[in-house]
Amino acid sequence: LEDIAVLVPTLDPVAGLVAERLARLPWADGPLPVHVAGGLPLAGLAAGARALAVVRALRAHLAAPALAEVLPTLRTVGEEARHLSHGAAADLVWSLGTVGGNPARPEGALDWTPRLAERERDLAEQLSRAQAAEDDPDRPALARRAHDLERLLADLRAVRPALEALAGVAALAVRAAPLGALWPALRDFLGEWLLQPGEGLRVQTVLDERLRPLAEAAACRALTGEDALEAIEGVFQGTRTAAGRFGEPRVYVGTIGGAVGLAFGAVRVIGLADGHLPS
């Protein structure tokens, strides 16, 4: 395998797509081994994209649309394993009756926590009335709502601990906590509540290697609140993860320029087009 190379004009985003496609080819022991020279962007991996969505939701002060995108990626609680779909997450967020914060009112991100408790009591009361009316022929509409209310209440209870934990991180940002306090809280949240598919290093561990020294640096103590979140997203965007090691029995995926001086038995070049490559 190490004698085979697939070369691309630029690493991003083509190398990641090629690596994923090669990994799906039939192989004796799991996916076909691939080495991407230069690594893959952390934000391009499934877990990385989910973690980045969390950071951007915090920067958006947990506005309802951003929060609805994040909820399906969070771990739920309860006896039955529940995974919120995007539709169910949107229904739940908008049923809470708040829209989160915005640049003019960032403290709106803190509205979610009290609203969760209030809405759970309200849904439980509505469900009780609807179930009591199931056999009442004069109240068919309320009886039909019982199923929808039961689902909504179950979704709320399942995701409430994760949402409250996320609101706790948002509270630090709203109160202009420094990077040294904000990043550990966000790191712990990602480790406990973010659903990260696949095996290997967790996204918060990869980021911590770069962000912990930054958070401890005296020069970065002035980074607080929104500035701290912006710094975290900047580090996120610049972080790459290793994909195999050169010399191992893996198909080599890299740029044409990066392969200068290397020898392979078989080479496929993707993207050959007159006027583009070569220019």
C-alpha cells in the first residue's frame, strides 16, 4: 500500500474526501489504511464539526437556530437511549418560547435554564389534562395532542441536563470570564456531553494540547468572553489531526508539491485540467 499514491492539487477539502472514499473500499481488516500527508483539518471530521457548532452556538449567544443545530449532537439521559433528530430539536427549541441572546442582548443566553424548568412543568400539566380527556368525546382535539405532548416532554427531559450544562458555559462567556476559565469549562462540556463518533483521540483532547498553553499564557489573560470564544474558534480552524504515518502500509494521499522527491510504484493524480493543474 505504501507504494501507491493519490495526489491532489491542494489538501483542503479534496484530501479529506479522497481519504474517506478510499477508506470505504473493501479491505481484509476494516477500512483501507490511508496516510494523509499534512493531516486533516479537525473541523472536517464529524466530531470536530460538532464541537465547532457548539463553539459557534456560544458565540451566537445560544440563539434558537444555532441551538437547534447543536441539540442533536448532545448526549441525552434516561432509561431509553434517545437521539434527537433535527426536526425534533427544532420543535423543542421553539416550543420553549425563547429565542436566546443576540449581540445587543447577550444575557439572553441565560434565559434557557429557567425556561426549561418552567416549560417541563407546563408540559407535564398539559399532558395530564390531555390523557384525562382521551375518553371524552367532547374534547377530541386535546386527546389527539397527548401523543405530541408526551414526545415533547420526553425530549425535553432527555436533553435538559446537557442544555443546562451548555447554558452554564454560556454564562461564563456572558460574564466575560477569561480564556483560562472559559476553555476548561468548554473542554469538560465537550468531554461529557458531545456525541463523538468513531474511535481514537477525542476532540477536546486534541484542542487542549494547543489551547491549554494559550490559556495559561500571561499575554492571553486579557482575552475574555467573546474574544476568548473567538480565539478558541481560531485555534479550532487551524488545528489538523494526523492521519496515519508515512512509511506504514498505507495509501499516500497528499499534494503534488508535497510528493516531490518521493518514489511510488503507482500514482493517480486527481484534478488534472488544462489551465488549472498545471497552471
